[in-house]
Amino acid sequence: MLTRLHIKNFALIDEITLDFEKGLTVLTGETGSGKSILLGALGLVIGERGNISSIRQGEELCVAEATFIDDEISNKLTQLGIESRGSHINIRREVSSNGRSRAFVNDSLVSIGDLKTLGNLLVDLHGQDETRALLDRVTRLHLLDSFGGHEKVFHEYQGSFNMFDAAKNRLKKLESESEKPQADKNYLSFQLEELGALHLEHFNPLDLDTEYKELSHATELANGLRATYELLESSSEGSDACSIIDKTLKHLEDISEYSTKASHLLDRLSSSRIELNDIAQEANNIADGISQDPTRLQIVEEKMEALSQALHKHGASDAEALKLVEVNLQSQLDRCEDLREQIKIAKDEKIACHKNMMAAGELLLEEREKSGAALLKLVNKQLVPLKLPNVVMSWEFEKLTSPDAEGIEDVELLFAANPGSTPQPLASVASGGERSRIMLAFKATLATRKPVPTIVLDEIDTGVSGEVASRMALTMLNMAKKQQVFSVTHLAQVAAKGNHHIEINKETQEKTALTHAKYLNTTERNEAIATMLSGSQISDEARAAADVLLKS
């Protein structure tokens, strides 16, 4: 149960500390006094979303701190890696003006997700929207699961649904990939054929460029080489370089025996003569091997053009980069061919996962149908003292064409206020007061099973008055025998039945509004309830009526 709540710098609250007891605690106050703010702070403690708008104007940090006592839940703290302190659980939530939110359990920093998990075990915070949420499919399904206690079956279904959803998305991704141009086998094959024609594995751009120059300048090369040969060794007048050197060698031979230096010059020139002769012969041989080859020149030009186009098409800088492009294209083609097999496997996996999901869903549906019947049987008993003795309710289950994470079915709560009437969806035929009583009956029924230690009912009595309000208060008192109950109410009949009474009021000082909360003694309770009965002008009759309510 909740034993203490401390709030600082939250919305209109400067600082409030409240200690709580077992039983039914009622919270009253004028509209706009800050009751919702108090509940908002409690919601912050149990993991609901917090933002900078929660911080009191002009402050840097707001704090909401609560202390709970619960032996059973305290033992579960170790599962979250939190130090256990016996039966006491202290939760502190901070929201700073920079948007940062932190949570501590027994002074250990925890994630907001873990805090929400723990908070759901400690407090059932029934907001004003939850009665309307009874009209929502997810709320109805969770109600059945909570009452039936088959969370394990539900989690098994969710696991199978997640596997099916993953298989479905995997197949969708593969099919989407197969539709992309780079996964088109014909397109990839065509590109590979283009690059294959270049024979890049044996391709040398330098050799190709050299061959192109030789072929395109064959005449100039042949003429130049023959001229080289003739100038070095083949002049008919004996004026070629080799003939002149031979004459020079004869002169050096004649004088070499007289001078060592002359002998060295003879040796060097002799070597040069041999090299010149070799150059001349090689130039002649090369010239003899050169011929005009327009066909080969055309082939070389086409290769060079094909290389240039391929470089431009694939955004490659050189032939080596093109080789990498070819390897990548081959890899994509292999992937394309493998993709068909993967799609087949993914389709089979999706079918298998769908089968498993539907089997788990059928089991969950069966459990929900059982718990639904048992739940309504008990709810109908709770509705009798709430002046709805002849209500007829039933669940209508209908399978979905597309199952989701909540189950394979939709469920509608059918309602008829009187026997003989055809049950119709609750949203269509139940009044606001009837919905409030039905919601309370559901809460009271759940409290007979394994109740959450603390439940907060925020104006669950909306739409009722008079004797019905008194009976709803008695139902809350009965719930308070098994769990701690807080009821935010505007009804005197409910307020009078509380074991404890807290009044919320708002005080305006200059330009600042502050929310205050205080426990009321017997005299103060009489005045508060009389005010609820008659308004700001309290009559003696209202005080007398309040006294009757408090003593009844």
C-alpha cells in the first residue's frame, strides 16, 4: 500500500507531503483545485510520462516521491537488480527543466520502463478516461486477461505474433529487393557481358595505348627507323656513322701503342662501334616488321572506345576500378539468383509462423472466452447492489482478418439494461451512469482475485447521484477490505463513506496559484460535505444532511 507521497515543484504544487492509511480515502475539492495534479504526480511516480510542463513555473526541478509497503512485490525487486529493503519500497522521480527525467527505486537508478513495470504492480491508477476506454478493444482484452490470469498464454501468443511479424517483414524486404533494378538478373547479366568483352583480367591499358600509337603511325615509324639504319650503317657513299667510326678507329690503332690514353679511347670507341651496329640492325629489323594493318587498328580503337564508355558508365577511374565493378556485379547476380531461393524459404517460414500464431491465438481466444463468462457472472452480482439487477451482458468474439499483437479476435461487450431487450454494444446503449457502475463492478470483481495493492478511482462515480452514489461508495468500501482505495469524487454520498477525507484547494496569492491538500477532521468533513450538497451558501439543513450521511 501507499504510505507517503511527497511532491515538490509539480505544476501548481509548491510542496506537499501526505501520509496515507489503509481503507477508503476520499479526495474532494472544487473543479480546478488541483485533484488531477495530485494524481498526475502519483502517475509520475509509477512511470507515466513526464515533461517540462510538469515543473512549477520558475523552478528548475520537480520531484515526486512515494513510499510503499508490500512484502510480496518487494521480493521482486531483485529481478530488476534493485536492492530490497524489507517491505519498504521508495520511489523517487525527478524531471528537470532541460527535459531530463530520472527515476530511483530504493536509491538505485532505474529505467522508466522498469519503473512502469514496478508501478503497474503497485498502483491501479483509474483515470477519468478509463471508463470510456472500456469501449476500446484493447482495454476489454486486457480486462479478460487480467481476470483470467492467463498472462503466460497471452505472452506466448505475443511471442508467436512477433515471430510471424518478423517473418512477414523479412519476406516483404526480400520481395522488395527482388523488384529493384540491381536485382534484375537480365540487367546484371547484360552489364557483365559488356565488361566481360573487355577481358579485364588480361587487360593492360598501357599496352593497348602503345599498340594504338604504333598502328596509327606505322608509316612514320618505318621511315624513321630505316633512316636511322641508313645513317648509322648503310650509306652508299661511306658517310654513315659506322664507316666514319671505322676510320676513326684506324687512326687510334695507329697511335695507341704510343699513349695509354689513346689506347683507352680506342677501347671505348670500339665498344660504341659494336653498340651502334646493334642499334642499326635492330632498327632495320623493326622497320621490316612494321606494316599497315587497318583492321587491327580498328579493333584497337573499338577496345579503347569501349573502355572509355565503361569507365564513364560505371563512374570508374581506371581499368583496376572497373575490375572491382565487375566483381560487385557478379556478386549481385549471385545474390539475385540466391534471392529466389531465399524468397521461397521466407514464404515457407511465414506460413509456418502464421500457423503457429493462429494456434497460439486460438488457445488465447479459448481462455478469454472462459474468463469472460466467469467475469460477467461475478460482475452481474456486483451490479445488483448498484441498482442494475436486471442487466444482461455478454461478450461477442469475432476473429480478425488480420491478427495483431493483442490477439486474433475482436471482442465487444454487449449490454441490455432490462431483460427482454436485445443486447447491443455497450457504447451504443449504456448511459454515462451505467458505464460508471459497470466499470466499478469490473474493478470490484478484479479486487476479488489478486488485487493491485492500491487503486485510485478518479471520478468513477460520474453520472450518478442519490442512492446509486451511496451504493457505489459501499462497493468502494468493500473493495477497501482487500486493497487500499482512493476515490476522487464530487459526490457527498461517496465522500461521506470514506475512512479518511482529504480536501484539495487552490489558493491564489498575487500572481501565483498554489494547490494545498489537508486531512479533514469530523467538523471539517461535515462542512465540506455540506458544501458539496448546497454550494458555497451552507444551510443548517445541508449541515444536518451531511451529519446524517457521515453517520449512516
